[in-house]
Amino acid sequence: MNISKVINQISVIPVFITVIYSIYIYKSLGKELKSFSWFLIISGIIQFISSALWYARTNNLPLLHIYVAVGFFLIAYFYIQVLDEFINKKIIWIILLLFLTFSVLNSIFIQPILTFASYSLTVESILIIILSLSTYIMLLDDIVRDKLKGLSKSLNWINSGLFIYYSSNLLIFYFGDTITHTFSKEISRYTWVLHSFFSVIMYCCFFVGLWYRPKN
């Protein structure tokens, strides 16, 4: 039995559990967590299709290019909703539009859709790390915490999940194509096992964040 393959397959379970839970509680969520649920639902759909293509031994990398662009849009929109009163949201919108432009150009001219989108993933990771660190700093302010009230606990968990995942996988994303095509299959497999481990942590944080949602 290939342990690394089993671990990678099992790692999708927290994704689907969190997605199903977000759909189940969707009506009880505020606008901020509803926007985050959109990210979870899209992630679940793409993960399902990606897994089906993987089992069919079909190249699923085009989905990665879509996921990077759409996923960052939804995450950035979530932060816009959360930080609406505390920052100039035009800044995030400008960053978002610039990233989407870069992502599309990268997929067309630099790293075609049948290859690993390491450049887009790396830039996305850096931007999300910046957004999550900015949120941590803002949550240190008593006024911000008071205005967010019950949402701050959920936000801390979700923000931590994003920060842990993208900061831990930054080098893996940057060297992803090199790892896949240059190193041995064993090293490549265990590198993606590490990625799966941080993915599990992220989705566990998301689940807890939704669990601690503000109760009306």
C-alpha cells in the first residue's frame, strides 16, 4: 500500500465535511461568513472534479489555474466584507484586479493551463499572508474587536487557517513544478503529503471558525 497516496486521498475528507457543514448552516450566517462559504463551496466543487479527473488519470492542472483566480477573488472579497469599516477597501479591489490580470496572463503566456501554476500560486500566497497578517494586527485593537463582536472568534480561526496553509506551503508552491519534474517520485510524493497535512489543518480551522459563528 502506498501510504503517501492514501494520506493524500484522505486529506480531502475535511474539505467535504467543512463544505457540507457550511451549506447546512448557511442561512444562519452573517454576510461575512456567507461570503466565506462561497469560497468553501467553490473549493469543494473544484476538489471533487479534480479528484474525479485524478482517478480517471486525466490532467487536472487546468482546474488549478481556475481555482487560483476564483479562490483568491472569493478570499479577497471575504476580507473586504470583514474589514469594510477599518481599511480603504479600494486598495484590496485594486490588488484583486491586478492579481486576476496577472493570473490570466500567466496561464496564457507563461505557464499554460496544462502545467503547474507556480507563479500565480506564489503571488496568491504572499497576498493572502499579507491580508491575514493585517487582520491579526487589526484584531489587536480594542475598537476593532468591539465592532466585530461575536465575529472575532470565528475570524481568528479562519484567518489562522489561511495563514498557516499559505505560509507553510509558500516554498512548495514556488518550487512545485521543479519538485514534480526534477526530484524523485518518492520525494515528490512526500512533499505533497506535507501539503495535504497543512490543508487538513486549514480546513479544521475553517470548521471550528464556522462552529463559533455569531449566534443570533
